Amino acid sequence: MTKNKPRIPEDMQRWIDARKRFHLSHVQVQMARELGMNPRKLGSLDNHKQERWKAPLPVFIEQCYLRRFGKAQPDRVISVEDRAREIAAKKAEKRERRKGAEALSAQQPDQSKRE
């Protein structure tokens, strides 16, 4: 039995790959997303052990987040996978509402013709 998992959008998948590649936590990924960082450019921000002046990537993200938002971490921490599920559920709900509204509007003109 296969379970229907929602397809993860490509932009979210890039963040998942970056999290694995740079050993970031869910909190650090969310902070980087809120800061507007590009997951493809994180390699240039990462300390490659040769650049001793550069902070490690997780520390750098946390420092930037603290400087910009004035707090240590986001109020609501959610993983990229959970966020993708939330977006898919919201999209499905919107699709159902739209379908219901279309069905309702299709019935109303028929009733006015009968009267």
C-alpha cells in the first residue's frame, strides 16, 4: 500500500537538500528562509575550514536573524516538510471551496429560468 504524499515543490526541496548538506536544523532553515537567503548560495556563505575569519553557517544565520528581527528564533518553528503539507492542504481546501461555489452558481441560473 502506498500512501499519497503531497508532492514537495521544487523551491521547498532545495531547502531540504540544503538542510542535509550543511547540517542545519529546522529552526536555522526557517530563519534563513525568513531572511530571504538563497539555498543555492549557502555554499559561498559556509566556512570551508580554510577561511578561519568566517563564522560557521549555522552561527552566521543565527547572528543575521538576531540582528534583523531582534529575537533568537522564530515564534512558531515548523519544518519545511510540514510547511509544504500545510500549503498543499490549504490549496486543496481552496480548490474545494471554488468547486462548491461554481456548482452553486451553476444551479442558480437554472432556477431563475424555471420561475
